[in-house]
Amino acid sequence: MVVNSLRLIVILLLFLTLNNIGFAAPQLLLFTDKVKSSLGRPIRAELYGLSLNTKITEVNLERLNVNFGVVTEYVINDTRDDRWPDKKIQILKLKLYPRRSGSIQIPSLSANNIVSKKQTIQITKGKTGEPTLYFSTQSPYNRQQVIVLVSVLSSEANSRLTIKERQTMNGVDSTPLHFKRFKNNNGTYRLQIGWGISALKSGELKLNFPPVEYSVSGVSRKQFYLPIRKIKVKPLPAYLPATIPVGKITVHSNLLPKYFLKTDSFSYWDIKISGQLNNAYSLPPILRQIKSSKQIQFLPSNTVRSANATEDNMVSTAHYSIPFKALKSGFLTLPDIKIQYFDPESGKIITFIHQIQSVFVLSVFWRSLIIIVCGLLLIFIFIKGRGHWQRLKLSKLYRKQALNLLQYNDSIKYIRQATQLLAEAERWPKNITVSQWAEFWQDKYKVDSRFENLINQLSSLLYSSDKDIDIKKISQQMLALVNNRIKR
């Protein structure tokens, strides 16, 4: 009897112990506030850890990142809940932003072999549609710049996209580009933003981009977490120096002053080197190629490097302002600048030489001498020009007086005076005869067959008493001759 009683007591104790162990078994439970949502809108989730032997913050959320952008809001440690009395509860509150539309599964999460249940969420595209991604290349070289553009459609004229974070992705250096808005023919708008990225290592890389915020009139409406993309980064050739830039390089330079330089005075050589690189310090160094010589002395330069983003590009620039002194007069040739870069399109090293045009240099002595000579030459030209202008002015006056005599007088005396005035206007000898005047006129101007008859009649009037000649007609013929003169 006693033995049977002891057996019952042992069985009862074992039952109670096993029951308590089952009641206190650890659990992971995930609750969501909705089972349907749209892109850019968050799903609020709460991960409950019941009687866990580890902190809930140590639960690996990496599996969520495949389909969701995960934002941890806050953690509640060691709380109680009436649903699970006598259990130690931890709560991890999350925001889950879907990366794509369609049916998306929230995977099971685990901690110390404790696993939560899978869930399925339905995601629609919404009014803005699904963001589209554009890559300038899918297989870049190491350190090659890749432009990544994100486009979203919107019906709001005052909508825009922004990237709040400048984030260094895994193995990639990235710089946000500027926002740009395009108006479509149907009245909608295409919003664009992006990054200039550059891989820091070769191999397959996963790109987990920062969220893109969609706002209207400054009010945030959505946050787009883009799908994780993979790119294959090709290694650079082994023979390539580590300092050589990857991408096209351009060089522009000019001198200040541009044309004539003075010896022993400061001039400046401005050099601008640009390339589609994320880092301006990756541009090729040039200062060691610029050395002083017997003709020129270079002084320490001022260098400014910058990386400038635009709407669809990323350009790095190095601006050198190099002071120098020219030491001798004559043509000055500045040093050539050798530039090398690796061209991703051809897969080859490109080498080119930048040359600036030679410039003329003069000392103070030669400058002063040239200024004096030029001054004297200008004075000479002025005097000659002034005399020529006065002669032209006087010739115009004589010709005008001659035309007045021919037009308003019909006396042979005034006709003769008119020929003398015309001779002075042409700077012919004074007091020439009518025949001589006719020879000079015929040598300079074109005449017709009536000219000889006109001169004969004019001579007859001057040197004979022939009264049958119409003086008024001769005067009119002379007037027409002067007004219609044409040089040979």
C-alpha cells in the first residue's frame, strides 16, 4: 500500500514538472498590423520573444532584408503580457518596407533554434507605380564609376524625390546625384534621382541602396526601399598601377595674362583636370612634371579638388593655379603634361600629352622700346591721316564751288574758273591749260566720244571769238561730266 502511494506521488510530481516545463518553453511570435499594403508604405511588425535565453536584438534579421527594408523602431525588454502569464517577454518593434510588388513572404526568424512562423503579404504598386532602376553598366571594372538612376512616376507637379543618407554600401563608395523632374506628354511627371557609385573591390557585390523618399509639397508620402541588386565587378589588369584613374580624363589650361608676359613678374598657369570619378584624389598628379628651367621659374601651386554631382553625372575636378616667372625674353614654351588613364570601354591604358601654346615674353626694356616705337608710329599715322583728311575736305570744297559755278553761271569766265577749281580738287598743277586739264581728266576718268568735242568748243570760247557756240549748253555738259565721273 505504501509502495503504491509512493508511486502515485512520483507520477504526480513528474506530471507537474513536465507541465511546467512545457508552459515555460521559449517562443518567437511575429505580428503585423496588415496583410495588404502598397510600395513605399510601411508594414508595422512586432516580434515577441517569450522566455528567450538571449536578447531579442540578437535575432538575425538578415532574411528580412531580401524582400523588405527593415527599420528598427525600439525594443522593450523584460515586460509582461496577460496573454502569456508568468513569462518573461521581449518585444522588438519594426517597420517593414516592401522592396517589390506582388505576393511577398515574411520569412521565419530564429533565435537559439526557436523559429517564428512565415507570413505572406500582398503588395500593390500604388499610384506612383514601381520604381525603375537604370545602371550605366552591369559589369564595371574595379574603381570605375557607375551611374545608378531611380525613376518614379507621379501626377503631382510639386512632388520630388530625396535621398536622406549618404551611405557607404558594402564595398562601394556612393555619392547621391541631384533630383530632376521631367514632364510627360500625358501630364504626368517622371521623377529621377540616383547615385554615382564606384566599387572598391572586384567580384560579385550586393547593392543595398539607401531609401528614396517621395514627398509632395515638402510632406513625406512614401519611402521606397529598392530591390537589392547584384553586379559583377571585373578586376583591373595586374600590370595597372594602383594610382592610375579608371575613366576618361580631360585637361584644359590657360595663362594669365593670356598673351604677352613680362619677365621677372608673376604670371599664372591655370590647369583644370576633370574625370568621371567619385573621388577627386584619384585624378592623376601632375605637379612633379612641372619643373623650373633657365627660361622659367615655378613657385608652389594652389590646388583645389572637388567632386560635383549633377542630375545624371558625377565629375571630379582638380584645379591647379601655378604661379611662375618668365626669366628671358622671347617665345616661352611651358612643360608638356603627360596624362594616363584606364579606359573601361577599350580595356586599355590611354596616354596623351597636354601642350599649351607658346607665349611671347618681353622684358621691361623691350616693352618700353616697343611702346615708344608704337607711340611714334601712331603719331606719324595721325599726322599723315590728318593731312590726308584735310586734303580730302579741301578737295570736296573746291569741287562744290566748281559745281556751283557751272550750275548757276553761263559765262566762259566762270567755266574757266570751274576747271581751275576742279584741277585744285584733284591736286593737279595750277594754271594748266584746257588741253592739259583734258589730258589729266582723261587719264583719271572714263570719257566718251563727246568729250573731245566738248574740250574743242571750250577752247574755242576761251581763245577765239566764235559766238555761235552755246555757252549754257557747254556749262551743262561740264556739269554732267563732273557729276557722272567714273574712275578708270
